[in-house]
Amino acid sequence: MLKAVARLFSYIFHPLFLLTYLLLIVMNVNPYLFGSIDFSWHSLTLIQIFFSTALLPGVAIFVMERLGIIESLGMHDKQDRIGPYIASGIFYLWIFVNVRDNGEIPLVYRAFVLAATIALFLSFLINLVQKVNIHAVSAGVFLSAVIVMLATFNYTLINMTAVLMLAILLTGLVGTSQLILHYSDSVASSQVDEIDESAVESAEIRTIQPIDIYGGYLIGFVAMAIAIFFMLG
């Protein structure tokens, strides 16, 4: 039951939904940043962001799985993540190029798009040598984005302190759900003789350690710091 809840939570807060959720928050916290309170215009922008940063990358990853390029959508092996990282990175770069000079999109949100793009490519590079939990990376970007909103928004329709508390809770829950789903203690010495080497390697591939979660958070914060420096600094 606990794993089922953790799996559902991981689906709801999948990294591909990050920029869609952040846009929803900005629209509700301070819609006047968009220069219009026309809900239809907001809806069109939201659809474009969802289509470019969630739907298209998701379809690309699904096609990779169907074609056998990756073993599973879970991408437990770091080699499986290389293709999805590249495909998602292309879409994220494309959307950033499109919003970078768009004055109708708040500067702070453009910084969030850059941060998500940087986080994605940092994860790709680090993944070549070390396992990275992309859910934790996304959560790190999300929490740091809320902190930026709290620090820079002079006017909000929603109490940002409450939003920050909720963001901290969600960030912790994302990391916890990943540990519940994938963390397993090292194979006990008493059991090593009972399983073959391939089974041990399979277990190691699927294992996520707490350090992977903390490292993911750090990547998210570093990516946001870089984006803020270039966009708002």
C-alpha cells in the first residue's frame, strides 16, 4: 500500500510536469506579471508549456521504450537515461529560446525555464559517471523557484509563506517516495551466497541511496542559482 501511494505521488510530481506546475503557481500568485488577467490567454500559454515540456518529451520517451532503445520507462539503469535526457533537453532548449525574449512572459518564469534546462543538462553530464535521481533534481528546482518568488514578488494574491511551507513538504515527500520505491539496503552478507552475481548487479542498478536524493536537491538549487545570476542578476 505504501509503495502504491509513493508510486502515485511520483507520477503526479513527475519531473516533466515541473514547468507546468511552476507556471500555474506564478499565474495564481501574481497574474498581473503577465500584463493581462485574461484567463484565455493564460490558458494558451499553459497549454504551450505543457505541450513542449511534458507531452512531447513524454511521447519521445515512450517511443524509445517501444523501439527498445531503453529497457523500461522506469529507466533504472543510468545508460537508459541518456536518450531521454537528450530528447528532453532538446525540447527544453527549444522552449527557452522561444520564451527568452518574450516580454509577455514574466522574467522570473523565464529564469525558471532556464533553471530547469540547466538542471536537465547537469543531470545528463553527472549521470555519465554517477547515478542521479531526476525526481529529486526537479524537486530542488521547484523549491528554489518558490524561494525566488518569495524573495522577489512584492505583491501576491496568495500567502507566499504558506506556499513555501507546502513546497518544503512536497520536496520532502518526493524524496521520500523515491526512497520507498527504489531504496534497498545492501545485500546482506548472509544472502550473498544464495544469489548469483547478475542478481546482485540488478539489485544495485535499482537501488537509490539517500545521498542520491540530497545530490539531486543540490543540482536543482545550483541550476536555479545559475539561472538567476544570468537572468535576474
